[in-house]
Amino acid sequence: MNQCQRAVKSDIDSQTVKNARRRLTPAHIAVGVMQTPACLEKIRPIAVGTTQTSTRLEDFRNAEVVSTPIQGRHVVASTVVEQGTSILSEEPFVHEIDEKWIGKRCSFCLGANTTIACRQCTFHRYCSASCESNNWTTGMHSVFCNLHGIFDSDMILVLKVFAKSSFDQRTMPFCFSQKGTEIPGLVSNIDCIPESDINAYTVGAQLCVDLFYWPKESVHLLVNIMAQIRCNRFAIKATVSSNTAGGMVEHQETAVGSAVYAQASMFNHSCAPNAFVTFDGPRITVRCSETVLKGKEINISYGPIATRHSTIDRQKELNEKYCFQCNCRACLQRRVKLERIEQRKGEAYRCPSGNDHCKIYRSDALCSSCSQPIDWAIIDLSEKQVKKLQDTARTVDDLLKALDIERQIYPKDSLRLGSTYDQLAAFYAHSQDFNTAAKYCTLSNFIVEQNYGQVSIESADEQFKLQANWTEECGLFRTLGLDQARKEDMKELQEMMNALQ
């Protein structure tokens, strides 16, 4: 079930609407007041086949939006763009904190500090009076504060798009089609969405129309918005810290909110993208991960990556979530027949003979290279032992025991080995043994480069960890701009450097 299907319950009845109306205030009167046709005549959308940029695209640097019959609107380099160059930095058109983080992070900037309470409700909290005030006004919390529990975060995001598109004329070049039938003017792929999903969207839209006394025509507009958000929403990610069983602090990127970006939505998807996104609160930044020549398309990943996911899995996810079939170079280069063989084989294991040149797969009874018999029961038992040791690891010895077992059953380039090397590096760094930590970082980096390539976000992460132990400048991490986007990691780096001095 996708986000908009969860946004409302299916058992909507008149009593539900009646109870919800008791929470309405004068602030709700303005919601949904549509622009007049006279205003819509001023719109000048980008024409197909042109390279003209809209006046609202001032945040693009060294890039422009073009439109073609096949690709639609997309972003191309207007000059040679070097690796690591920031080409877009944009505040969201609308954004909303995810349900699970309400009260745990600032509802406006999504920061970890929550010292200030909302002026009206007891749910939302903020890091400062400024964020509380901004969310009350520009964030439209004054409109939706009383509706907590009636709509979830996903439906609030839909209503914010609807409301802001209605009365913010400055966004009209992006938020309306020429006839004003779409809000916003982003792709919806609504004809490809399953009928069951459309029915669920309609139930939610009808609740809004009944609740706010909107005209019945608004149902169609709201359904269209839900479809457009499905295809264009971004998950806002932040670094969340947590304590591990071994007493270490672990940093992990986690989705803390959702947003719609008028300009970032112009980027097409690729399973082998040449750009990536980072977040500073709700602000999104797009940087090139490789040098892009003038006139070449700049694309990002909507989630699936060729180095991490099979073609079959990528196509399935993109079709279900975004309703399109990907024809990027990574997908086209893979022959379906070879992919099916790869999918059938699954994860590689080390041959029981101990030969590092042999790899076995779950479908094998004998090693295809040396004909060594395979006892999968022994391998399964070994994997269970590893999992138990890792799940309960409190000392380095626990992880070293797990590593010894893994080296017997996995090949040298296995990502499972890389993960254990990573854990060991963190343990040794936590105990101030940076030389040993650097050794395991090097082993992990070798595996990352074997699986993802040298120029990748994963490789940049591993090089950063080496930097944390050797205190040498990490060129790739800084070139890609991750030193600015991952400030918690940079803070940890500085603490390590201070410890070594």
C-alpha cells in the first residue's frame, strides 16, 4: 500500500466528516480557493523542442531545462560541469515531517532539537521560535494544526500542495498547466496507476471536499495531485544517531520527511546516474558525481541503483512506484537473458574446496568449476552462527569470530565481508586504535570498489573513513561535496583528528 492509500481510512462516513468539522477554524476558509482563468492565461510553459529556461529556474547553475517529445522536460548541462559541482540548491515547494518523527524532530527544519512547543497543539515541536513561527505561516501549520489524527503526514502534504498552488501566483509557471486542470503541472502518469489506487485516492479526496465544503470538481484535482506526488515526491533524509550494543554511536541516513520540489522534479531517473542529491534540512542540493559534457542530460536515481539492484528488481520497483519503464543505459546494456541467469543464481558463496577462484550459488549441487560437492546445511548453520555473533556483539572478539566464519563461506569481494570489516573498523576507532581501524577500512574499501566502482558514493564513504583514521585529505569525499552534506560525519572526523594530535 503506497503513501496516499494510507492517508485516509476507507470507512469514511458522514459522522466522521461531522466530527472533523468541529475542528475547523476561520483559517480553513482560504484553503482551496482557486485562481481565476484570467490569471492562468499568463502562463508560458516550456515548449517542446526548445532549450528556453523558465524565469523560476534561477537556482539552476550550469544547467537548463529542455523539453523533447520522448523525454519530456529534463535537465541538461549548459556547459561542461565538473565532478562534485552543485547544479541546484532549492527549498521545497511544500514539505511535511514524517508521522513517526512528529515531536522527535523539528517539524519545520527537521533538525534534532525539539525545545519549543507548538503554540496550539501538543504534538509538533521545534528547535526555535523562528521555526515555530515559520511553520505556522509559510509552512501552513496554522491551517492543518487542528487536523492532526484526521489526516496523516502524506495527506497533509497533498493538502499543502493544493492550498499553496491555489493562492501563490509566483509558483504558477510550475503549478498549473495551460488550462489550469493540473496542480501542480508535473507528470502524474495517472493513466498507468492501478484502478484500486485511484479508488483509494478518490475516497481521500472526497473526504477533503466534504470536510471543507469544496466544489465537487475539486475531487478530480486532488486525485491528480496524489498521482503527481506519487511520481515526484522526495524523501528528505537526515543523519540520525543511535547507540549500538557495543557502546558506539552509529550514524545512519534516515527519511524524516517528504517534499515536493518544483525544480528538482525536472531531473529524470537513471539507474546509473551522473548526479546525486543531499539534504540540509528540507533544502535539497543536486551535485554531479562525474564530469558531464555540455548538452548531456543530468539525471539522478529515484531509488534503485544498477550497482546494488538487479535489472528485474529495478524495473519492478520503478513501475510500481513511479509507473514507468526505465530505458537508461544501465538497463539497456543488460541483456534480459543474462539478467535472468544472474537473478536465479543469487548471492555468491566460496567453494568448499577453498579455491578463491571458484564461486558457488544456491542452485548448485556441485561447484561448476571444480565439481566439489556442496553441503548447504553446513553453510546455513555457519550463517546462523554469524548472525547470532553479530546481533549480540559487545566486544571485538565477537566480531572477529564472526569474520573467521564468514571468510570460510564467502568470497573475498562479498559485501557481507565488507560489512563486517566496517563494523570492526568502527569498534577499533571507538577504542582509539586508529591504525587497526584503518586496516579494516582498507579491506572494506577494496570490496566497495569491486562492487560499486571507484567513483561512487559508497567509495567516497569508505575513503572518508580512511581519512578519519589517517588524517589525510579525502579528495573524492570533498569533491562530491559530502563534507558539507554530512556534517555529523565531519564533526566525528574532527574529533578523531584531535585525538591523534
